[in-house]
Amino acid sequence: MNAQRRIRIVVAKPGLDGHDVGAKVVVRALMDAGFEVIYTGLRQPPEAVARIALEEDVDVIALSSMAGSHLPFCQRLKPLLEEAGLTDKLWVIGGNLPRQDHDALRALGFKGVFPTGSKLDDIVGFIRENVA
């Protein structure tokens, strides 16, 4: 990645999830860390997340999920990201993610899995370490 260009991140709230306080805290932390952040707002369908990620030429696709529908949403999102040629981007997800779902999320391509209570510095550090 060009040293002059800041890391670009899209943060999306999937599906019918109506809780975005945590996402906004993460967005602010990412911005404070020097990243360029596009926040989609609430209730995004998978097609919109893929389209925005492609149009905004982001380095990171981040989801914030509190509603418990993270696995079906990610299962629908993965082929859309693949079709859009976004498999080389870093995919991360955070929120209400039970431990038993972490391996399934990683198998879908979400390299970073950050359950509720994760430290903001850990999220920032993970992104810095994993964006080429």
C-alpha cells in the first residue's frame, strides 16, 4: 500500500441490527488512530455492504453485529465480496459474537473476530498488522 495513503475502512451495521452505539465508538477510535472510515449507518443488506466496499475502494470491510444474525449475514455477504473481487481486503467483524461462532466466521473469511468487550487498541493494532 502507498505510504501516503491512509488505510480506508468501511464499517457496516448488517441486517436488522438497530444497535449502533458500539459501532460508533469503534468508528471514532479508528478515526482517532488515523484511518479513513466510512460508516454505513444501520440496517445494511449484504448487497449494499459489498457495493459500498467496492465503490469506496476500502482496505478493510468491518461489520458490527449485535442482533445475533451474524452467521447468516456473513454467509450471504461472502459470495458478494468474492464476486466484487474483494477477497484481498481484510474482513473483520465485531459485536455480540458467541465463542462457538468464531471458527465459522473465520472459515467464511473474517480474519478478525472481535467479540463484545474487545479492546479498541487491539482492533486498531490488528488492522495495522494485517493491511498490506
